[in-house]
Amino acid sequence: MLGCLKRIIKWVVVVFFGSTILAVIAYRFIPVYITPLMVIRAFEQMKDGERPRICHKWVPLKKISPYMPVAVMASEDQRFLLHHGFDYQAIEQAVAYNKKNKKVRGASTISQQTAKNVFLWPKRSWLRKGLEAYFTLLIELMWSKQRIMEVYLNSIETGQGIYGVQAVAKEHFAKNAIDLFRSECALIAATLPNPLKFNSAMPTAYLLKRQKWIERQMKFIGSFPEEGQDLKVNKEK
């Protein structure tokens, strides 16, 4: 009986690691057309008596405004090009902040958010955080920073039933992602902490203030490197 249980556990482990590694390798090359979050949100909409809506269109990074990667870095993860999936400096700052304040501040990097968006579910738990760390390590090992950014910009939730930069560009600005202005990219990035609450088509005073802050931060980041270029921060003069 014990031997049988050991064999089952062994095969579960082999299947888990084998399938997850193959999935990460596959998504290094093929577009991510649907994510667990999209499916979960669709079920939530049906539960609320609404018609399920998934507005999403994959586009390569070269068809997204060059300001968009810079805007999300300024907003979400300014050390994205420097770390290997986890920003320990940001984690220490978040821990210190959370000890003194009731409002909890996170320290998830773009890599961690990408791992969560593509492979996992949104609800927080220790299990999800553990799997998130695992998938973050895998994508940092197997994907380039450009690929991580490309998948991130195509999978992020950007509004009610809207996913990715191309979809929100069409829905909120009536244009393609490549044609987004610097200010529009900053405005989209400003909604990312809570895209179900904040609407880039109808920005509040708070959202506009956050947009201006992001635009100022973008000056310290500069251009996002193309595939094969040195991963350094090119500050604007």
C-alpha cells in the first residue's frame, strides 16, 4: 500500500513539473489567447446575471506603443530590467510600510504578475503565492524580458471584460495600441492597481493625478530595449 502511494506521488510530481515546464516553453513562442482570469471573470459575470464578455486581441510587442512598456514599468515595477523576477528592495520597503499602515502595499513585479495572470487564479492564498514564485522563476529562466513584457501587456486586465493593451486602446481610445500617445499609456498604467474600479475612458481626479506622476517617472526610465539589446535603463534627458 505504501509503495503504491509513493508511486502515485512520484507520478503526480513528474506530471506537474513536466506539464508546467512544457507550458512555459510553449508560451515562449505562441500567443496567450486566453487566461484563467478571463474565464473566472466570465463566470463571475454570469453569476451576477450579466452576459459574459471577453474583449481581447493578442498583438506582438512591436505593434504596441513604445511608451506602454515604459509606463507600466514606471507604475508597477521600475526595476523590471534589473531584477530576476523578485525585487527584494521593494519587498523590504513593502514590509516596513505594512507594519506602520493599515492599507497593505504589495511588491509584486511585472514577472510575478505575468506568472499569475497566465498560469494561476487571482484570489490570494499561500498556495497561489508559492506557485506564483515557481512560475516566476520558470519564465525568468526561459523567457526574455521582452517576451515577459509582451505577454504581460497582452494579458493584463484593463477594464470590465477588457484584457490587454490592444483591446483597451480600441474600447477606450478608438485606436490601435501602436498609436497610443504617451499620456494615454500613462493613463492606462494608472488604472492597473484596480482596473475594475478605475476607467481610463472616464478618469477621475485621482486617476489623472496618478497619470501625471507616472509620466514624470517615465523620464527616469527612458526607452524599453528591443530583443537582443542590452538590458539597461536609457534615461531621457
